Amino acid sequence: MLAALPEGATVVAALPQGALPQGLLAQYGAQFGGAAGHPMVGYLVLVPAESPVTGAAVAGAAPAGTARPVRPAARGITVDTERRNAYVDGRLLDLTYLEFELLAHLTEHPQRVHTRDHLVSSVWGYGHVGDGRTVDVHVARLRRKLGSAYRDSIVTVRRVGYKYTPVA
């Protein structure tokens, strides 16, 4: 079975015989190339979205022909949450995990004012111990990385928080 893996597939873990239910192994073993009399051993395999094994898109992936370009052609700020990339005028930004999460959250809700407390709970999570200054510091870093043309798209709402206003 491992010799027949499609190009780009990666074996993440091999499980011992008996670790997975035999019915499950039989069902998927026949579907993905296991021959009768040669039971599948449990493997966790990552296969690219366009699967050469079946010639069809893997469940949850975009249908063939609808894949988005790796680098957007549009001007402005573009956030690709699937690939976890953010672009300014087609240029890939080098963002930290939290900077990306903050930008993604703001751009998902344009023109909406977010309090610092809301951003802390939404982006950092409810378990985060900190205050609104954490948000201020991350917004300042994010504005610097967006550059002079787009730094003003993250607007400070005094004594409240921030909102994202796309540049026209």
C-alpha cells in the first residue's frame, strides 16, 4: 500500500494492526487500493486536495477548476484564511499568528467597531490574561506591516477600540 501512495502524499503515522476497527479498515482498504487477503494496516495519510488516487477532489476541498490563485491580482488588502496568507497589493505579508488572526477578524467585519475586550476574547481567546494594551501593540505592528497606503484602514475609535475600513 505505501508504495502506491500518490505524489505529494505524506504518511503521518502508522498505527499497529488492531488499533483501528476491522470494518473501517475493510471499507476504506477496498476503496483506496487494499486487495482482498491483504488487509490494510492503519495509516494516516495526507493527500493533496486534488487526489491522484481517485482523480476527484478530496472531501472539503474546493472543486476542480475553482482553486483560487496563490497570489491575488487585486489591489488592496486580501486575506486568505484557508492558506493563512495576507497580501497588500499582491505582496505577501510576513505576519505573526496573532497579527494574522487580528487582521482576518477585522477584515471579516468591515466598518464594525470592535471593543478591545471583544478583540481580546475573539482573537486571543477567553483564557488570555491581559488588557487592551495588548491589542493596541498588535494593531500598531499590523499597521506598520500594512504600509503607508493601508495603515489607516484600521481606524482607532477613541475610548472604544478599532474598526476596519477598506481603502477606496
